[in-house]
Amino acid sequence: METTVIQLTEERYRENLTQAALLGAHEALRLAGLPVREYYTRAEMQRRHGRGKIDRLISDGRLTPHRLENDDNTMSRVVYSETEFLSQII
């Protein structure tokens, strides 16, 4: 079995652990049935992660905006956990 070594700075390692903890907490709250937002607008994600990064992920097909069925708002919505994950691996 081949071992892969990934070099990370201590700062990047801490950022990755923090993001993993946030994603885990978000998913645990959702599974517990507590009211947690699962969808954010494209504009909210662009403010959080940067417009260029979100637009690039969408144009590359790595992130798919979803429209909610029972939503009167015609704005595209983006799945929170998918966005968080992809924004951290770029």
C-alpha cells in the first residue's frame, strides 16, 4: 500500500480542522432535528467565500446551484455543506 504525504503549514492544518468541526457540528444539528439553514443564496456564499471562487466552482461544474421546489423566490440556492467543502479544497 502506497502512502501519500501532504505537506501542510500549521495554520492551514488548523483551518482544515476548524472547517471539519464546523461541518460536523452543522450536520449533527441537522440530524438532531434542530432548525439549521441548509441552503444559502449565491450572493450569501459569494460574500462568505468570494465571488470569483464561487463563480469559478459553478462554471467548472464542481458546484451546482439548486432551486428549491416550494420556494417563491426565484434566486438560485446553493447547498451549504457542498460549498463549504469545495471552498476549502481549492
